[in-house]
Amino acid sequence: MSEKVVITDVGPRDGLQNQPKILSVEERLELVHAIAAAGVPQIEVGSFVSPRAVPAMAGTDQVFAALKASEFATPTIALIPNMKGYELARAAGAKSVTMVLYASDGMAQKNAAMTMAEAEVITLEILKLAKQDGIEVIATVAVVFECPFDGPTDPAVVEAIVAKFMAAGADQLVLADTIGAAHPQQVRELTAALVASHGAERLGCHFHDTRAMGLANVYAAVESGIRRFDSSIAGLGGCPFAPGASGNVATDDIAMMLQQMGFDTGIDLDRLMSASNLAQTLTGTAPGGRSKAWLQGYLAKQVG
Ligand code: COA
Ligand code: ZN
């Protein structure tokens, strides 16, 4: 039996939040269904954030309602920036939330009008409530390698946040390279240290491909034992509050690479290409994975 890697497609949230074109709830649902049909095991389907701050995520409650009505079977996640987001996610029936923590005050301020310390206090409160509510909490630490406002991040800051929230009972901790500034050596060092202290089970990584190092960084994290990754269908993405951030590492590329390396992702690459094509058609801007042209030709030959 090959070893599992769990991919969470964050395209319908991280991807769509930064597109020039705002998709309708129906279009967002179509994309979520296409990603699920490809066997992606988890999908971040939207966020509960201020619709003034991120207009593309307005209506996430309707996305949840429609998924519930259709007895959608793939586990879904909602991103939240604060307590109001938690309350909205819970009311919408979310069973898993991603709460954002920060490795810099500059990013905390720009993204959520908080300090790092305030985000920590709120996350601890959310963890308590979520235990009672039966909701899973993924704590994603933003800008773990570099912040667009405050510069390079001290790994000791990230290690302290991870230790605190591992102890506080977060279901997972995700290390986010929000602007795609990391290189593989940094990734190897940070992930190896964290895996040594906490084990890999609850750790994940989230890379953006701004400097074409997304896949190399995934590989470095895999080498350290990380088995959970966020990625976006067709490489959609970017954070509206982090200047210079481009799309996430593409699910297309990461699924192909991990499968070729012998990992079990549960993803059907042929169907994933259909989801990737849909993402490109719906947005008009999704780049598509770098491997896509080759992969489509290869898959066509397999079938034919
Ligand atoms: N969802 C929806 N609305 C929210 C909200 C949430 N999670 N949190 C706050 N709001 C509303 C408030 O109710 C208030 O509405 P009102 O003016 O109609 O009363 C308004 O947003 C402003 O609230 P305030 O507390 O003053 O916040 P702010 O203006 O300082 O903005 C955030 C802070 C967090 C609400 C906003 O910056 C945000 O939504 N950021 C999310 C950023 C994001 O999604 N980044 C990408 C993912 S990491
Ligand atoms: Zn991101």
C-alpha cells in the first residue's frame, strides 16, 4: 500500500478571492463539484469574511447551504479571520474551519486589522468553542517565511506559534508561504524542525508559486515528512492583502508529482484536468498547472 498524501484544494477560496471576475454562487458550486469529482479529499469552499474586504467570497453561506442540500460527501472547509467568521461558519453548518494566525504584525494588521497576539487570543477562544460545537479547527500561520510588510520571518517566531497551538489542541497547523517567497532549503529546515518536535500528523504546508519554487518547496516538505498540502486547481490564487502573491501551487502539478513519486493522493488526474479546464473557463485567468499541456497529451494516449 502506498503512503497517503492529503491534498486540500483551496482554489474555490484562495483562488477565487483574488480574481478580477467575481463568480456567482452557482459557478463556485460547479467548480467545487468538479474538484470533488476528481477525488480531491478536502476542499476549502469559501470564507466568512467581510464582503466589503473580499467581495468574491460573499454568499459563502449559500455555497454551504447548497452543498448540504445536495448531500455533498467531500469534507469541506471554511476560512475565517475572526470570531464573527467563526459564528457565521458555524451557523452555515461548517464542520471544519481554517482560522488564520500570523507570523508578523504587518500581515495581521493588513489582513484582519489585528495584532499577532490578538489573533492568537481569538484563536484560543475559537478552539474552546469549536470543541463544544464539534467543529475541527485548522490553524494556518500566514507569512511563515517572509512578510510583504515586515520582511523575512524569524523561524523561532513560527516555532513558538506552532508549539502553542499544538498544545492548545488545534486539529492541524498549516504553514503558509503567503507570498510564495520561500526556497526549498528554508522549507526543509523549518519543516524538519517542526516534524522533529511535533510529528507530521497534524502539520501541513501551503505554498504559492510566485517565484516558480512551489513544487520544489512541496518536495522539500515531503522530504521532511509532511503529508498534507494545500494547492489550487489550475494554480488559481493570490491574496488581495499581500502584494506580490501569485497563485497557489497548482493541484494539477502537485497531484501529478506526488503520484509519480508513488504516493496515494486519491485523485483521478483525468477528471482533475476537467476541473482545471473549468477553472480556466470560469475565471478566464487561471494559469493551469505547468504540467498541464504534457499531462493532457499523456492522459489522452492512455485512454486512446
Ligand atoms: N464576516 C463578515 N463580516 C464581518 C466579519 C466576518 N468574518 N468580521 C467583521 N465583519 C463586518 C463587521 O460586522 C462590520 O460590518 P458593518 O460595518 O456592516 O457593521 C465590518 O465587517 C467591519 O468590521 P470591523 O470589525 O470594523 O473590521 P475591519 O474593517 O477592521 O475589517 C475584517 C476586519 C477581518 C472584517 C476584514 O479585514 C476581513 O474580512 N478580512 C479578511 C481578509 C481575507 O479574507 N484575507 C484572505 C484570507 S487570509
Ligand atoms: Zn494562500
